[in-house]
Amino acid sequence: MTSRSRDADDPPERRLIIDPTAHDDGGAELTGEEEDDVEEAKPPRVALLHEIIRRQGQEELDRNLAALAWSSLAAGLSMGFSMLARGVLHAQLQGLPGAFLIECLGYTFGFLAVILARQQLFTENTLTAVLPLMSKPSLHQLGRLMRLWSVVFAGNIVGVAVFAWGLLHLQQFDAPTHAAFRAMGEEVLHNTPWQMLTKGMLAGWVIAMMVWMLAGIEQSRVSVILISTYVIAIGGFTHIIVGSAEVLYLVFDGHASVGDYVLHFALPTLAGNIIGGSGIFALISHAQVRSDGD
């Protein structure tokens, strides 16, 4: 039997793949099965991640107002648990070494609930819903984006406001825990408006990075959400939805005014989250994909 016929009889996974370029770049000769393993081990191309997120954003833009409103309201209520969990841990761990680092784990809970339940969170939409507009700019797409943002933001704020009011008035927690809730809101308001803006940019950037990473993985989604949102907590970055729960608790408790919430916290933080998520991360990521395609 000739060498050629023996090669033809060998199963594909046993034959060596001779790549004429392999020796040029120092690559080794691999079997068909090993080549498949290499392909599976490769991370997704940037263009693929971009397209996954763009299509998710397009689906969100196509949803009707009622579905968006209910989903965003549910997300706002769920995000209140970030405040609740961190506040309870703060009250229980007060005075212990490393208490801050442990209590910040509670901050991640609301994000886990919202993202895994596929509820509409405004700061996620600063990336997902913007990519369709960047891919095909038009006044029609811009109008759809403003519609989505308006409905989702309003639903999220109503949700966290109801949650914060409930924490204050439904007599579910003891005095030390309520003191912890107040301390968290006061900690947020200690930032200047400029700090609200710049820390909000970092929070928006981290959320956008998290959404980008989640598009490329099937396992370890919980770990990515935990680590990303934990960074926001320990960094003291300002997030418009969680921060609204914390500051509105102070408003309902009489320790802050509506002006403090709107002018000092909400407007600069909202601008920072949008700039970080849409103006920086989304724009750079989109430019990278466009450059690769040129």
C-alpha cells in the first residue's frame, strides 16, 4: 500500500494538518482533532460580540411600551435589594475589620437579579441600545433610542423610589439598620457634583464592559456580574439607579431635599453613566469593529 493510500484510509482526527504557513510563524503540525480544539479555545471575535450586543439592543428598541415599562419597573424594584443587602450587612458588621469589603458584596445582589432575569436596566441600555444607532445612524433610530431610554429610566426610578419608601415606612428593620441606610445615602451625597459626574463615568464604563464580557461567555456569568459590580461598590462609583434608592431614602426620611437628589446627585450621575457607557466604551468598541472591517 502506498503512503498516499494509507493517509486516505486514516480517520480525519489522526491525520496531520499541514499548514503551509505554520512553519513561517513557528506553528506546530496538529491533527484535525487538535485543530478543532484550538478553534474552540479561541475567544469570540470582536465583531461577533459587537453583533450579539447590537441585536440585543435592536430587540430592546423593538419592544412595545407596556413591556418596557413593566420590565423597567421590575428592574427598579429589584435594584433596591442592592441597597437593602448592603445596608443589612453594614449594620451587622459595623466595627469589624474589613467590614466595608464584605458589605460591598451586598451591592451586587440587585444587579444579579436584574441581569439574570433579563429585566430592563437603564445603565445596560447605554451600551446595548446605542450600538444599533451607531451601526445605522438616523433620526428614526435616535428617536427610538430616546423612547427606550425615557421609558426604562422612568420605570427604574419609580421602582427604586417605591422600594426606598417601603424600607422607610413598612417597619421591617431595626433602628441600627435604618441608620445604616441613612449612612449610605449620606456617603453618596458627600460627593461634589463633579465627583458624581466622574465617578458616574467609571460606573457606566464598568457596566458596559460587563455587558460586553457577558456577550462572549455562557458559563461564569454570575462571576462576571459579581466582580464587575463589586468593583463599582468598593470604588464608590456613582450609579444612577442604586444611588437613587439610597438618596431617595434620605429624601423620604427628611434628611435631604428633592433638589439635593435632582441637582446634586441625579443629573451629574446620569450624565456620567451615559458618557461612560455610550460616549466612551460603546464608541470605542464600535470604532474598533469598523476599523477591523476596513
